[in-house]
Amino acid sequence: MAGRFNREILLENAVGLASAGMVVIAIIASAFWVTSNAITAGQNAPPTTAKPKVQTLKATSVDDASIEKQYQQKRAELAAKKAAELAEKQRIDKENARLAAEQKRLEEKKRQAEQQAAADAKRLKAERERIDREKQQAASEAEKARKAKVQAEAAEKKAAKEKQRLADERKKAEAEKKRQAEAERKKAEAEKKRQAEAERKKAEAEKKRKAEAERKKAEAEKKRQAEAERKKAEAEKKRQAEAKRKEQARLKAELAASLAADIAAREAEEKAAAAAAQAAADRKAKADAIRRYSIAIKNKVQGKWVQPPKLPSGLQVRLGISLSANGTVNGSPRVIRSSGYSAFDNSAIEAVKRASPLPLPDKAEWAREFTNNELILNFP
């Protein structure tokens, strides 16, 4: 805008200079024209006439005024044009400033609208998400309530059905129990008489058979366990020997200085293991011997026992017996729990006396298990 204003000033100065030049040229031309006319008039007219010179000067003055007027008119036009352009420039600047302010206001309004729209969109999104969550939660709770109701109804039906089934089964069981009880009572009454004598004889025979079978089974089990223990001990011994050999080789390769101490520790562990195994074997042998001789004592006494006739079946008596070191029964056996029939009790006492001396283990330690404490015998 400043460059444009400078150009207008330069243009105005150039116009002024041009106008001044034209005035100077007009004056020179007028002077030249007057001089030429004067010379011509002097040549053609008498010398006494001076009027044409006055008129010529007057024409020249008129021409200068016209030029000046044109110059002033032109200058006024330029000034008016400059003022108009300056006013237009100010109007344009003011309009541009107004447009810039309006543009800035519109942009700010747009920015605020965009911010408000973004905030509204965010709020609407959050609201929609909240509504969706509430809908989902409500649907989930409704589904849970429906399932709970269905399960409750199913459980109630199942409980009712189960209650009815149990009631039916209870009635059926009660009826069956009554029927079986009546049948069992009748059967028991009939069978009791028939089996009384047969059971007594069968019990005696079965008792002897079981005692012999138990003895044989105990001996066979003892042999089997002994063989299994022997094989197990051999396998364990081989395993320990192999482990010892590998351990010794590793220790020798890793640290020869500590080999003697490790071997000594290993040997001590093996001796302790062997001692523990021996102690366990001794305990087992002792338990086996006590069990075996207990069976032998019972069998010998049972073999000497003669039950008195005409006594009720199912009688039992428990005796306490004191033994000497050689198995002889000391004194008379003590009745710990009587059968209620002296004949039955005395028959058991006499059986013990007839069976004396009773068999005892060869080892004194094992035999003391029978002699140091009262031996309890049950008849039958």
C-alpha cells in the first residue's frame, strides 16, 4: 500500500513537471510567433501602426491563463483522484480489518463449535456406553434371575421327586423288612433245631481244620517272606554295592583326598543299615515265633479238651495260665471270665493241665514272652 502511494506522488510530480514544460514551450512559441508577426508587419505595413502588437500580447496572455487553468484543473483532478484513492484505500483497509476480525470471530466461533461438538459427541458416546452397560447389566441380571428361577424350580421338582422316591423306597423297605423278618423268624426256628447238633460237630471239625490250615499257611507265609526278604536283601546289597562302586569312582575322580572319609561314612551307613535290617529281622522272627507257638499251645490244649455233654451251645470261658521256663503249667489255671457253667469251666481247666508242658520257643528271650506274663486262653 505504501508503494502504491509513492507511485501516485511520483505520477503527480511528473504531471506537474510536464504541465510546466508545456507552459514554457507555449510561452516560447508565443514569443516566437509575436516576433515573426512583428517582422512581417514591419515589412508589409507602415511603421506608424502599433495596435497589432498590443493585440498579440493580449492573445499570448489568454493562452497562458488557459494553460494555467488546465494545469490547476489537472492538479485538482489529481488531488481529487488521490483523495478518492486514499479514501478508497482507507475504506478497503477498514473493510479488510473488518473482514479479518469477522474471519477471526467466525474461526473462533467454529473452533468453539467444534469443541462443543466434540464435547457433546464425547458426552453422548459416554452416555450411550453407560446406557449399553446398564442394558447389558440388566439383561445379565435378568438372565441370572431366570436361570436361578429355573434351577430353583428344577431343584424343587427334583427334591419333591426324590422325597416321593425315598418315601416309596421306605415303604417298600419296611414291607420287605417285615416279610423277611417273618420269613427269617420261621426259618430260624426250623433251622435252629436242625443245625444245633450239626453246627456243634461242624464247629469242632472246622476248628481243627482251620487250626491246621492256619499253621500250614503261617509256615508257608513265613517261608515265602523269608525267601522274599532274602532276594530283596540280595538285590539291595547288589544295588548298594553298585551305587558304592559308582560313588567311589566319582569321588576318586573329583576329590581323592576325601575318599577315605567318604568310604568310612558309607561303610558306617551300611553297617547301620545291616544292623537295622538284622534288628527288624529279629523282631519279625520273634513275632512269628510268638504267633506260631501261641497257635501250637492253643492246638495242644484244644486237642486235650473234652467238652461236657448236655450243655448249651455257644458257651465261652477265658483262663489265665502261668508257665514255667520249660512250659509246665504252674498251679491251676485262673478263671478270668466264666461261662456260667462250672462243668464247662472245669473241662477247660483240665484240658490245660493235661496239655502241660506246653510248647515254648527255644530262645529264652522269646520264651519269656510266655513265662513272664499270664497267658490268656479262650475256650472254645
